[in-house]
Amino acid sequence: MDNLTQLRKLGLFDARVPRYTSYPTAPHFAGGVGEETVSRWIDAIPAGSQISLYLHVPFCRRLCWFCACRTQGTSTLSPVAAYVDSLTQELQTLKSRLADGITISHLHWGGGTPTLLAPDMIERLAAAIFDTAPLGENAQFSVEIDPNEIDGPRMDALVAAGLNRASLGVQDFDPMIQEVIGRPQSFEITREAVDGLRERGVESLNIDLLYGLPHQTKARMANSVEKVLALEPDRVALFGYAHVPWMARRQGLIPTEALPSPEERLELFNLSSELFTADGFEAIGIDHFALPGDGLSRAHRAGTMRRNFQGYTEDSAEVLIGLGASSISRYPQGYAQNAPATSAYQERVRAGMIPVSRGHAFAGDDILRGRAVEALLCDFRVDLPAIARKVGAEPEAALALADGLQETLPGTVSIENGVVSIRPEARPLARMIARYFDAYEMDESGHSQAV
């Protein structure tokens, strides 16, 4: 198979192809999931079980032009303080519904810029979280850190709260590219953040890097990767930049004509992958790299790695509760998303409500298809009969999901005894192949829109 021809034909780098951090994906959520439904789902969480918590802080001191996340700029901490008030009240509402003995397996603060919070806000928020449910044994507490927005007192507050994993945003170290994407960040200030975290005992570090940015060349990409390696992270997320100015208006400031072509994007990814693996990292899924001793590598080798809204994870909890504006929760029964606008979220919280605005209750073969999609993106293979047994579906229904796949995407997969395996040379097409299993991405005639 000619990869470049196939990539161009199938539009792998089309931002409209889902990343599949959920199934169905968020654009298919609707208003049928409300407070009453989510209350039942929370009440059904077994006593003594483990859950994950994700806390969203939507504020940034400055808005990076490349970012498509739901964020808002602020020059003062007053709206942030009011938002922390809302988060603590949402946590109190959650605590009132949780059964006894529930602990947290994974806690993640994302944004936005969580490290925008002042030390006293960090302390207060952590106390409210652990009053709701304590960290369980060997729990992971991670925070997304902007090296431009962190200092000693904030590091001290996070570590005192239990931080044991840090995720640092880098994107690219080239000064000219940083200027074009609105993200100035020197290697030196990033090194200071890394050193400060390690001096405080935070040994587990993740770095986010982007390929496909304007003016990126192989030489510039290689230079950024070498600088990332000099920071000695345990894990790297190598995300493809998605240019979606129709969704994120600030991306209109990025010159479209300076973006790499699909062929150039693939070359940038392959070059970075080669440099990371040559340095001892294991390739994980479609866009992660981890050292052999990292928890994600161990989960990947054991076949227990999962995929959620933060990407790949070793977290095995069946419940992930999102806190804050626009956060998405995952329950065994479905998904629930909080009100996206900060003002609407805060209004609902102040009224004592669970601030859900929309979601999706699993129905039909959602769980079966979702597990198939997740397996393909985690392991590049899916055992359809085995998944059918796990979810209580008919084996014939599972096998039927792959009908016509080899004809629609020739040369990309092999199928033997119901096991669909993505060929090594076709792994860059994993999202397109997963899309074939997505009933919500099918046309009115029931055919996949994978091509």
C-alpha cells in the first residue's frame, strides 16, 4: 500500500475525523440526559469502588492561537476565585450523592491553565476534593502545567496536595513558530519548571508536543524533539495540530498557507517517532510515547490501557466524573456534559443543581461499538467475539461490524477468526478504520463515511 496516496485519499489529517476519546463522540451528545438521569447514575456507583475525577479550569492569562479548547482569558484572579467557589459547591453536591467508601484512582486538573490558581485556591480546592472522596492506594494526581504560569509557591501547594504527575505543555520550541501560534515559551523557562517539580519529588513527567504547525520543517521538528528529550520526560504526547478555525476563531490568526501538507505532516510525525523510539521510548497507540517503566507502557503491554477524554490512560475506573464548566463525565450508563458556558455552569451550581446540560445514554449496540473503537485505537486490533462476550452481545452482531471493511479500506486490515488487526503500515489510518465501526458517522443508507 502506498501510504502517502492512501493518506491523501482518505483525508487522515482532516480535522473532522474524530479522535475517539469517547463513543459516541461529543458532537452527537444531545439534551435528553439531564439532572434526574445523572443523579440516578451517581446513586448507582457501588459503595467502596474507585472513581476518577477530572477538574476543568477554563481560564488562561493569554489565549494561545492554536488552541481549540474551551477557554477564556482573564487579567485578574477575581473570576477565578468565584469559579473555585462554584467548584467547591459542585463537589459538595457530588459528595451528598456518593455512597460510602468511594476513593479516587485518578485525579486530573486540566484547562485552560490550572496553574493560574493562586496557592490558597489550590489548597482550598484540593481540600474540597478530598473531603468528597480521598485518594486511593497508588492513586495518580496529575495537573496540566504551563511553564509560563508556575512558580515555587504554586508548586509547593500542588505537591502538598498530593501531586505526583505533571503534564507540561510545550507544543514547539522554535521561537518563530511560537510567535506564529501565540505561545512564547523558552526552553530555559520550561527547564526551570521541570527542575522545580523534580526538586519537590515529582518524578513522573509528561510533555505535550504538536506536529503540523505552521512553518514546521523536519529540521525544526528534530530540534524541538531533541530539546524535549533533554528534559528527560517519562511520557510524550505527540498530537497532530487540528486547524479548525470554524470551531476556534482564534485559529484564524494562524496563516493557513504556512501549514504543512498531509505528506509533510506524516514526515514530521515519522521523524519524531524515530527520534523518540531511538531514545528508548515505546510507541503507544496513535500518538503517545512512554519509557518502558512508565505506567502507560506497562498497561499497554498488559492489554489494559484505556482511552478517555484526556487521551490514553492506565486508569481502569469505570466512572470518570468531570467537574467544572464543559466537563464531560463517563458512567457505565452513558456520558454527561456540564453546561459549557462558565456563567451558565455557575448559575446551575449556585442553585444546588448537578450542572449537566446534555449527554448520551447508551442504547442499542453503543457499548459494543465503543469497545471495538477503543481497542483499535489502543491495541491496533480488536477481538470481536471476545468483546461480545464481555458486553453480553451476540457474537454474530459483533462480527457483522466488520462486514465490508476489507473491501472499503483495502490493504489496511487482516481479519481472522473475528479478530481485526490493523496492518503495521496502515496504523497511521487507525482513526479512519475506527470510524468504519461508528454508527453515528454513517450516512442515511447505513454505510460508513470512512471514505
